Amino acid sequence: MLMGTGQSVAFDTLTVFYVYNLAILLGVAVVGGTLFIRRIQHGRWALFSKDSPRARNILLVGLSGLWILDGLLQMQPLLVTQFVPQLLKPLIPGQPTLVAHMLLAASHLWKLHPMSWDVGASWAQILLGLAIIFGDEAGWRRAGLWLSVVWSLVIWVAGEGLGSILSGGSWLLGSPGSVLFYGAAAGILLMRIPWDPERVASWWRRGMVTFWLAVALLQAWPAAAWWSSRQLGQFILTQAEMPQPAIVSAPLYAWAHLAFQHPVFWNSLLVVVFLALAVLWTLVPRSRATWGITMLTTFLTWWLGQDFGMFGGMGTDPNSAAIVLLGLVAYRSLTRTPATDQHREPVRTSA
């Protein structure tokens, strides 16, 4: 989730920030390069196991790339000074007492050493991504995946407030939270290979039904007030006003205008679409149409709700839709029927 801000960072703070990151970058380059060269020298240069299915490789590369991207986004200078007031504190209102206390504790810890925490969080995520993509299957990669699960839970609680699911969240905001999906993806990748394709596909289908039912409930929940123009229209307008290319913001401005005029209609449409997807994944989960409609809906909500998650100078990740789209691509590869071998040996018959 992101929030625009007009504030700037002092020059001295920026200098120290970039020096820290440059020093760590050089260290990572030296150590990582040495480890990778040693791996090549020992004949373990292939990124993927020969038994790893294409769907798993897609998920592996995607999760690695998302962690690295998140780390780079965390390096945005504004996050050094504005992470707590602009991102953490707005998550607290409406939260249950326990969650609110955890967010307050995280805010207090961050404010003690904001630059150290920001640099540490940035490189922790980058190193996770590098370990997942370049590590060997039984060593660094597996460690990176396990650490992904742990780190995802930490961020989900202390950085995303449980994805705002208990305080008026919505799929438009990214609820139930992108890192929750990161942890789930890491868990799937920790399964021993070769995969049982039907088993993994079955889990995905059940997950899709549960997910779309949950986001429909969040969107329809009266206390969340998504039925009012003050909530729905103002949220979309806030996203449109982020510093971003006009081609991205123009549809958001148009939708904000419509949402202010007819909030009940647009929120009803969202609830119906989310419920319809749950029904499709229940009744015809193997259909190409189900997959295609889900891809389209996820992309549109990524754009028109989550605003791609990266604009405004304070976006810490591309938001939840990105990892869901990645999962859909991997699922499609998992369930695609292999083409008939065109080079099959001709059948020999006896004279």
C-alpha cells in the first residue's frame, strides 16, 4: 500500500543512506560472486533442478523477483523518515487492541534507528530473492524459502497490520496483504520435487474459492463503509492523485468521478464479480474462461484499486495483485496439456 507525500529528505541523511547501501552492495557483490563462481566450478551451475516442473520454475523466478523489487522499493529515501507516519500509523485506527499494540511497538522500534531498519529491511528482501533464485535446491534456496515464510509473517503483522482485514480492508487496498501470498508461495515451493501436478492444482483451486469469497465479504462488510462515496470515491481519488504517469491516473480519475456519484452500484458490482469468481472456481475450475476472467479481474483491480502499488515515492511493493497474477500464470502452466510429440517414432510393422 502506498501514500504520496510532498516531504523531502535532508541532504546529509541522503548521503549517509546511499553510502550505507553502496557499502553493502559491494559486500554482497564480492561474497555473492565468489559463492556463485564456486558453484559453477563444482558443476552446479543450473538454476533449476531437472525434475522441477515449469510451473514451479515460474513461481520460483517470480517470487525471487518480487522480493528483490520490494527491497529496491524499500530503498526509496522517503521511507527512511516517513515510513512510520505515512505507512504504519494509518494502519492502526480500527484495529483490534492486540494488533494495534504490535503496530505501535513496530513504530517505536523503527523510530529508534529508522535508517538502520530501512537499510536492513531493504537488503534482507534483496538477499532473500538472490538466495531463492541462485541458491542450490537443498542449501541456500531452501533456507531462503523458509526465511521467506518467517519474514512474510513478520511484515504481515508488524508492517501490514494483518493486511487490514480486521479494520475495514478491501481487495482494492490489497487485503489480505501481499506478503501473506509471498509466504504461501514459499510454502508451495518448499514441497519436495517432482510435484504432483494435480495435487498442487487442487490446492490452488480451493485457495481461489476461499480467496474470492473472503474479498467479497470484506467488500460487502457494512462497517467498512465501502458503500459510501466518502470511502469508495475518496479512496480511488487519493490513488489517482499519486505522482504517476497520466496514462495510469486518467482511468482512476474517471472511476473516482463515477464512484462519488453511484457508490452503491459500483460496490455492488465489485461484490458480485468477486462472488462470481468464487462460483466459477467452484463449478468450472479447469475452464480457460475461468482463468481468463480471473486474470482480467485481478489486473483491473491491480490498476484501478491498488494503483500498481509502486507510485508516490513510498510504495514498498507492487501490492497483492502482482503475486496473484504470478500464481495464475504458474497455474496455467501447471494444468496445460503437453502438446503431442510431433517427432514420434513411426510404428514398425512386420512384413
